[in-house]
Amino acid sequence: MPAQELTSLERVRNLKVAADKRFHSATHEEIMQGATTDIYFVRSYELLHHMGLGATPVVAEIFARRGGILAGVEEVKHLLAGREGLEMWSLDEGEEFAPKEVVMRISGPYDKFGLFETVILGFLASPSGWATAARECKQAAGDAPVFCFGARHLHPAVAPVMERAALIGGFDGASCILAAKLAGREPAGTVPHAVILIMGDTVEVAKVYDKVMPPDAPRLVLVDTFHDEAEEAVRVAEALGERLSGVRLDTPGERGGVTPDLVYEVRQRLDQKGFQHVNIFVSGGVTPERIVELKAAGAAAFGVGSYITAAPPIDMTMDLKVVSGVPVAKRGRIPGITPNPRLKRQI
């Protein structure tokens, strides 16, 4: 049975949270309960219910402080679905929005959704920031595939949210298992440096990978662990031949990182040996600017992590614009509904 929503200060006081045997993140039940909202919304409920105004019909609008790509709508729908008297309108996930454009409108009794203002804005802010950063990378890459490798940079509770947002922003795949599954896809990725370090030889790893992995798994091999990347790329290509789909460059910053000159040399060495079919996959500190340079040098695909995870949230603001049928607004805002014909009925 679902926990009671925290619609009163008494319920907040009685909320017990076990300090041990749990991760420091909210469960789905706690989010639905209202445990991640700001306390002042509970105080608002106390005042409104005391005055018999909790069910006041209102229209709330959400707008963004800067432009970007919208993500997080599906979670808001899950939160609000089935609440009597509510309607929700919004842009679709993946749509671009302008600064100050209304991206979502919610109408109905205030006490059916007001408690969750913090949650709703949070569902939209970070995912939209991540999706926007992903769109920047994908636009830079053009027809070259881009994959999200950012799960290691975030708390695991939100890593799937981030990688799903990257897919909404246009990425071609994600390495986080749950993120890919939530998006109806299969996770993408091969093996890390750890396997090569343990086995002791890149070519041996490539041979075993080719033998053990299923036929539909791309034969993509890291070539920067022990030896010169260009020489290692040729060694692996000679070992796997036509079965090798690509080599991955992830040279650490201590050795200069992956540069356009390095990509160009690897491409030329492979071509000279007749391995034109072997693509170059680049990861490690990839940004939109670097994608343009690296693609021009011969890179064919990219793995992006920290550029996505470091993207700032897009601040979202919720304003009440109609109360009991009367247009209202705080100072500096225009009373009444803001027209936006792009909004679509979601609930």
C-alpha cells in the first residue's frame, strides 16, 4: 500500500527514515509521498486547508530561464496521472524551447499537485540540461554516432535519468544498462582497460573477445593501454581482419589525450595497411568543439561523459497564473494564461 502523502506537518514529523541499510537517495515511493519536496509547500497546505482553500482551482505555468531541449516530461506524467481534476499540457520530450517559453501548464485543484512543485521542477531541470548538452554534441558530430559514457560521473540513483536524457537529446546509445532499457534499447559498450591490464596484451584480449562475444557484438578494441596507439591499432587489425569494426582511443591526459594529430596518424596507418573498414572511436574529455576537430581528422564515432554530466540544470519556474478563474501574477509577470500553441495535452 502506498505511503500517505506528506500533506501536513504532523505527517512530516511522524516520517521515520532508517539511517542504515539504505543508499542516500529517494525511492520512488518517497518521491510519490512528497518526501523530497521543500517543507514550505507542506506549510502552504496547512494554511490553505485551515481556510478551506486547499482545493482552489488554479492554473500553473512552468517556464525556463534559458533555451534548450526538454526532458523529464514522462516522469511528471507518472507523478500526476490519475489525480482527479488535473490536466497537464506540455511540449514533448526532445522538443527545443526558447528562453521564457512556457514548457508546461497544469490546471486543477491546487492540493492535487502543489505539494510537488519542487519535484516537478527537478524532474525537468537537470534532464533538460543534460539533453541540451547532448544535442550540442550530436549537432557537432552530424552523421557520426555518439554514445553516452557518463554514468560514472553521477550518483547511481540518477545516472539512468542522465543517460536517458542524453538519448532524448539525440545520442545514439548509452552504456548504462538501466538507462538503455528504460529507453527501449540495449546498452552499448565493449570492455575497459582493466581487462587488458589483467590479461597483459591487447591483441590477446581482441582474440578472446572475438571468440567469446556473440556475433552481434561489435569488435571494437581499446588500443592505448600498453603501446603506441597507431602501432597497436594495426596489430589488432591484423589479428582480427575484416571482423574488426573499430579501435577506440582513450589516451589519458598524462600522455596528451586524444589529439587530432593522433587520430590522423592512426587513420593513415590503418589505411596504408588496407584496413579502411576499421573505424576510429574516440572517448575521454570529448566536447562539441573537439568532436568537430577529431571528426575532421578521421574519427568516426564518439563516447561522451563529463560534458553531459557537467551540464548545468536549466532553471525552471512555476507560477500560478489563474486562481478561481481570475488571472493573477506576482509582480513582474503578466497575469493570466500565456498562449503557447505548441503545448500538447498529456493528461
